Amino acid sequence: MSESITNSSNASDQSLSTLPLPDFLPDYHVQSPEVKARFKKLYQRKIILEIRDLVKHFETPQGKVLALNKINFDIYRREFVCVIGPSGCGKSTLSRILAGLESYDGGTVLLDGKAVEGPSRDRGMVFQGYTLFPWRTVKHNVMFGLEMSGKGKHESEQSALQWLDLIGLSNFADAYPHQLSGGMKQRVAIARALVNEPRILLMDEPFGALDAQTRCKMQKHLLEIWRNIDITILFVTHDLDEAILLADRILVLKAHPGEVQEIIEVPVPRPRSERQINSPEFLATRARLDQLIHGNNAHDDTDDEPLSPFVRLTSVDDNVE
């Protein structure tokens, strides 16, 4: 369970974590009987992904930089985990390591008890950028992984069409990526990852480039897919509301180096919808995330330098403020 997962933190982080939340919000630890029962059931499932003492360094002109330090956590079968944290915390690096696209310098990464060593069809990956092959139709993009694994053309085509039907894009099977909207492209990317029947789906800010309305639709699509197939999801995001809306648990990372700051069991009942955004449980969880992520950087945020005085470039009689 999440209580068994610990990570060292410095004194400033400890003092931050004890800051009180606003009085009008409930304790984000408090769960309804329904939510407690859900987590009890979750923790009885098999652990499929195990991360132990994961360490990652990057070489820079200034020397070796510690990107991830002693990362420890488990993911249970059919769990939906979101990873969130400030810029530079290693969210994307972590997802790439789990996908086998990045090496690591220490610790272990096990999927179903086997070491993760390079890419494999048991791990699907969806990126923020549109990664479809522009010269292939939608159908042939979805077929690609199956063809590469040696499946026959007819079997690959039938599986692709089945997935296009599941994501509501059957009518676009013969279209090319440039003819699709951003949301449609990401739905195809999800189908291309899932058609290989992976054990876990890794998603690195897949909706980050979408407009707000399309993003909301894609969140609904993803939850519907997750509810109806045997898949475990690790989803990287920078959006606090998105993490709460989607996740069973949220892995909160701190930056410089990336370390586990807290693992939050989301107390918002399922099924989830945008109507819950103003619920006490949702607001309490959001306040805690905001406290952990933005409060932690208040004293050392190198991105937010003070603005220089701005010279007025024209004479205006009426001030706007």
C-alpha cells in the first residue's frame, strides 16, 4: 500500500507538508466507505510494476546531474496512476525509463517480475506530440505494431478495425493523419498502443497540446477505455485537475533531484466526471497538490525571475488600470 512507500525529504519539505490546508476544506486523507472499499480491493490485486531505488543521472557540460533519486513505488493491475510534479522533477524521464527508451543508473524496474530492458510490446507508449506516420492511413498506423511483431495482414487489419470501432473512428480508417483533428490523432495513437495488448499503458502528457474542450473529451474517452479493457495506466501530467479526475493514486515528485514527495490516494468517488470538480474531496486534494508542487518552489524557483521595468512606448490619455 502507499503507506509502505517512503522517500527521504529535507527539512524544508517536511515543514511544508505540515502546513494547514484552508479551514473550509475537509482532510484529503478522509475517504467515504465506498472509496475505502475500492482501495481495499485495489490493494488485493497483483502488483504488475515494481520500482525500487531507481536512480538516473544526466551528463551535462557542468558535470553529472542527478535527475531521479531513489524512486520507489508499485502499481497494481488495472490501477490508474498519475505522475505530477514541478518542472525538472523527472516525470517524462521516469515514463521513458519505464517504456525502455531511457537507461537508468541504479535500482530495479520489474514488470510482472521481469526486468525492463529496452522497448517491448508489453508496454505501450503515447506521447504528447503527434507520432503517427503521415504516409500511412489511420488503419495502417494502428496495424503497424502488429505487422512488426509478425502478425498476418488479415489478422492485423481486423484487430485495427476493431480498435477503430472502439474509439469511434471507423469512418476515418482510410484517412491520413493530416486530415484528423488533434484529439482524433491522439485517439489513433492510443489505439495503436493498445492493439498490441500491452500490460501497461504509459502516457506522457498526451493531452497537453489539445484545447480545453478536446482535452475534456479525451479524458472521458480514456476513462471509458480503461473501464472496459484489462489495462493498467501510468499517466504523466502537469494539470492538477486532470490528475485528480483520472487517477486512483497520484505520485507527486519534487524536483532537483526528482524524488517521491507523496503518494496520494484520491478520495473522489468513481465514476468520475467534471461535475465533481467543485466537490469538497476534489478541492481538498487539489489544495494539497497545489501546496506540494507550487509551495515547494516558492523559495527556489529559477524560472520566475523578476520582470524588468517596462518602458511606456506611447502616450495614452486613459489608463487601463
